[in-house]
Amino acid sequence: MDPPLVNESSFSAANPSSYSLAEIWPYPINGSGAAEVGLRMGNMGHGFGESSGHRDGSAEESTVTEQSGGGCGRKRRDLSSEDESSKIVSTTSSANDLNDSNGKRIKISGSKNENGGSKTEVEASSAAGSKPAESSKPSEPPKDYIHVRARRGQATDSHSLAERARREKISERMKILQDLVPGCNKVIGKALVLDEIINYIQSLQRQVEFLSMKLEAVNSRMSLTPTIEGFHPKDVGAQSFDATGMMFGAQTAREFAQGSQTEWLHMQVGGSFERAT
Amino acid sequence: MKLIQISPSNPSSLKSRFRRRFLRSLMKIKTVLPTSSSSPRRIFLQRSRRIKTAADKSLALAVGSSSKRAWSRAILWKIQYKAKAIRRHRPYSFRRICGSNNRPNIGNKRFNDKKKRKKKKRHDDEEEEIGEADQLRELVPGGEGMDLCSLLDETAHYLKCLIAQVQVMRSIDQFYSQSQSQSQSQSHLN
């Protein structure tokens, strides 16, 4: 039962939010009794909710912990194998350091799944792999391998952890958006930033509308009044070359080379063809 | 990931793909003869709307070939839906659809607000953003009913593509007017 194994291999695979086991349980890893083990399992099962996974009960210790990490959804069911004593332990200890609702929920889940298979040995081993010293040291500051942002006063149940992860994701995306919108970096506050983004998108959409109108005007004029453009089909090629060279001079040559030139030529030829007819 | 693919590393690919598609559809639009019965202003509006639709469609298609995005799918679906509706009852539905597009349904919005107010109690720290998020949902195609996280993701991608669209359209417009002015000056000289 080495902490890095539990951290990396087990939970990052199961959790899309890439929270490792250690992140979720900011408590030191000590081997200890089976009652606390049950407790652990209860908490973890409650914490992870439904995700699919599988494990075999006969596996040896380290692999069991790993698999249990991968199949965290199963733990809810495995919880059922706990006997009354472990349930009691879980409620009391969770009343110690977690909030009451958490403990209650554990109790509920434990009683709900009473008809599940009994894999006590799995639980024992896996829980030994995880960190059971919760009740003894409820508010110990996290050690170096723990990356969770939970500070002393913050909740450590999985809902608030997930919420925190979500918020982090959102702020990360907000940063990306802020980089996209010009002049948005100075704005502070999510609501104001969102306002800026909305304004920018609206202006862009309006611009597209306006440009399509403009293009329509030019487009139709070119096709409907062929006499205004006084060039013949033979000098079309040269002219379009000039024009494209001028307008794409600032842009990269790579982009220009990627078929856009032929496209312009094609367009010119097509337009002139239409004009000629 | 997908975001990075488009803008900083190779900005040319999306733009050139969009340009190719858009120019092709512009050509098509040009060749379509206007319906004789309607007024010139209406023809103009209709055609510019068609160009905008073409621009949106080619943008969505240009994106869709590389990555599946909700907003591009939503654009394509909307265009398809509109086309179907127009085909079904031709004389009046076009205006009706565009009208509904211009001003969003008020009653529906109010309903949404109610829904969101319920949500507020749960995430009371985001209260002030919810109105903005709703606005954003209306702006980003396919953003309805999306959670904030993926909405922001979609918004970032959509924004990038929108910027590219505007740039390409502007360059095309510039090219058009340049060639036009050139030819005009030539004809004057002649």
C-alpha cells in the first residue's frame, strides 16, 4: 500500500476531473483497523457516486486498492457488505469531522444496499490501502502529495470538491475567452467579462450580417451590370493575379498558396464568363 | 486541444477552408436569378440573407470536417430546418422564420428565468453570471440547455471561428471593391 500507486493509477483513470485519491482525501495514509476501513469505504462510495468499474475480491492488496479506485462506483454496493458496527463507526466519525449530512448519507447508502455481495476482505485490504486515520486526526494539514485545495474550513465531501473542480474549469475557460476578446484582460469580475464577451460576439455577428449585405451589393452589381467592369476575359488572369497579390501581401504566403489563388482565379473566370454572356 | 488546433498553430487551415466553401456558394448565389415578382429591396434583403446563411453554413462545414462542435451542428441543423420550412409553405414562412430569429420568444425567456432562479439557490455564488450566461446561450448556436462549462468551451471555439469568418469576408469584400474600382478607373481611362 504505497500512496503513489493509489494516487496516480487508481483515480485518475476513473475520474475525468483528474482528481486523485489523495486529492480527495487529504489525510495521512496509515494502516489501521477494519472498522475504519469500512468507514473509508463508505465515504468513498458515497463520494464517487456512480461510475462503472469492476474488481475481484480475491486480488492481493495493492491491486485491490487500484481496482477499487478505478471502480469507485462499485463501492456503494460494496458498502452494503459492511456490518452494523462499521456503519455506526462511520456515522460517528463523520459526525466528528465531516458534516452531519454526509454521515447520514453514508448511513442511508449502507442500509440501502444491504443485499449486496459481502466482500469484506476486499474492503479490508482496499481500505487499508486507502487512508483510514480520519477519526484520529480530523483536521491535520495536508501533506506534500495532497493537491486538494481544501483548507481548514472548507468542506471535503465530494460534492464540494466536484463543485470546486467545476469552478476551476470555468475560470480556466474564462481566461481563454478573455484572451480572445480584445481589451477584456483588464476587466475584473466574471459577470463583466461575460458582458464583454457577449458584446463582442454580438458585434461580430452584426459585422457578418453587414458584410453579407455589402457582399451582396457588390456581387449583384458585378453580375447584373457587366458594362461597368471594362475588362475582357483575356486580361482577367493577369488582373486577378495582381489583385490577389496585393491583398494577400500582408498575409502568409502559405495561406495564399493553399488553393486560394486558384479559387480567386476560378471566381474571376466564372464572373467574367457570366459577364460576357 | 481542439481550440489550439485552430488559431495559433495553423490559422490558415480553417480560413482557407471557409474561404473556399464560401466563394463557391457565393458563385452559386450569383447565378441564381432573382424572382421577378418581388421588389428590388426585398430581393436585396433576400439575397444578403442568403449570403449570410451561406457564410454560416460554410463556416460550420469548414469546422465540422475537423472537429465535431455543438455550435456548428446547430447551425447546420437550423439551416436545414429553415430550408424545409420554406419548402413546405413558400409564400409567407420565410419572413416569419426570420422574424422569429430576430426577436427571441419573450414568453419562453421568462420561463427560462424562472428555471434559473431555482438554480440560483443552489449556486448562489454565481448569481450575477446567470443572466449573462443566458444571454450567451442565446448568442451561441446550440447553446440552449448547455451547462456553463461546456458553454464557455463552445463560446471560445465559436468566437475564434467568428473572428476568422469576419476576416475572410472582409478580405473578400475588399478584393471585390478593389477590382471594381480598378476596372472602373480602367473604363474611365478607356
